[in-house]
Amino acid sequence: MKKIIAMLLAGTVVLASSCSEKSTKERIEVIGSAETEVTPDIVYVGISLREYFVTGTKQRVSIEILEQKLQASIKAAGIDSKNLLINNVASYQEYYKRSRDPQFMAGKQYRLKLPDVKKLDAILSSMDPQGIQYTQIEGYDYSNLDTIKKNLKIKALKAARDKALYLTGSIDKKLGEAIEISEIVEPENMNRRMDAGNGSLYETVEQSAATSNVDFKTVKLSSKMRAVFRME
């Protein structure tokens, strides 16, 4: 029995020694990065309409008529009517003010989702500018953002491996298997869409209806990956 116990203890020592040797093998830790630039392809535009009197007359152009013109312009531009949402409906207070003051002009605000900001020119150019109080870019996004981020992570990891390869080669070592991989999370460089909470470039650019032609600058996206490899 004593001999068996002694053999087991010896085996334990050998195993422990083997594990210790394996854990202390040489390894290399590197960080790889990748970046790209994207141009937003989804734009959220705020449009504010306000009633007005036809010049030289007492004829009021109502908010209902202005809304109908806006809807018709959106349809003519090939935009689905579902992309137009009401941001702020004229409240009871506005109707009350109108009943007390015949000169009071009711207003209404909308939010329009566009696949191309240049379509805004076609929409606004077919409307009466007197009924447009202002337009503004409320937010923008990229429809394929998740795929772009995924590809960036893959490229960053490959960059980390390439770095490990030439570094180990410079000291006459061979690169072994990866034993640790993790993403280095940094503050988002794309603030997501205002109303969604799932990731859009946000910028407010107020402009008049007459100068609605807007070009967006590209935005840089990046990813960093940390990897640990064995060296042989």
C-alpha cells in the first residue's frame, strides 16, 4: 500500500511539473487595429410647417393644406409615406389662441426618413416656401453598420496576427496558437440615432428651405483587438 501511495505522489509531482512547464512557455501579446470611412445613407430630417396668409389678402393657407402638399411632394419624390412621422401636433393651446386671435398661425413639425438627403431638394422645391418655417438634419445613420463593425474586428484580429508573426520571426521564433483573444472597447465614434438607442451619427444642422442641399462628410470607424499567442 505504501508503495502505491508513493507512486501516486510521484505521478502527481510529475504532472504538476508538466503543467507548470506548459504555463510558463514563452508567449507574445499584440494589439491589431483596422479602420474605414463610411458615408451615412439614412438621413432624418425635421420639417416645420406654419400657416400663412396669401400676400395682400386675408386668405389663410391652413396647416391641413400645407400637410397635404408635403405628403404629395414626398410621394412624387418616390418616398414611402410611412417615412413621414409627426413630431409635434398642434396642441389645444394653439387652437385656443387661433379662436382668440384671427392672426395666429398654427404650426406642425414632422420627421422624415430619407435614403438620400438630396431627395430633400426635390420635396421642398415643389412646396410653397412660405409655408416652411425651417428644416433641419436631426440625425443620420448607416444601414449596414453592424456588418462593417464585424468586418473591422476580423481585419483587426488578422492585423494582430501579422504583427505577432513578424515580431516572433525577428527573434528566430515561430508563432504558435492563439490562447487569448479580446476586443478593446473604446467610446463609440458613432452616436446612434436619437430615437433608437442602437447606434447614428448625430448632428443638428439647421438650414432654410432654400439651402437644403447638404453633403455629409465621411466618418471614420475603427476597431482594436488584443491577442496572445504561444511562441515555439
